[in-house]
Amino acid sequence: MQKVQAKIHAMSKLPDVHFEQCSHANLEFKVNNADTIPEVQVVGNTFVSLAAYQNKGYAYIPID
């Protein structure tokens, strides 16, 4: 987990890089929103957030 957090920390310093975490997912996995690292913004619903970004012209690129 420390390696992942370090990578997120480093990537968050790059221009136009932004991380979000779904509060519904946190609830489902019993993760306290306050425990999310500072570089990651907890949002109400990442599906709604994704739709809003797409409406602003951002593209969704799925990675399977």
C-alpha cells in the first residue's frame, strides 16, 4: 500500500492529474472517508463525476 500511495503522491504533483474516490465504494468496503489520503478527493459518486467530466469534453478511456 505504501508503494501505491507514494505513486499517487508523485502523480498528483503532475499538471492536470486529479484523483477521486467514490464515497459509495468507501461505504461498501467499510472504509472511512477520512482515511483517504489527502491527494485523493472523496466525491459523492464517481459515476456522476465521470459524466460531468465527459460533459466538459474529457474522454473516458477504459483500462481493462
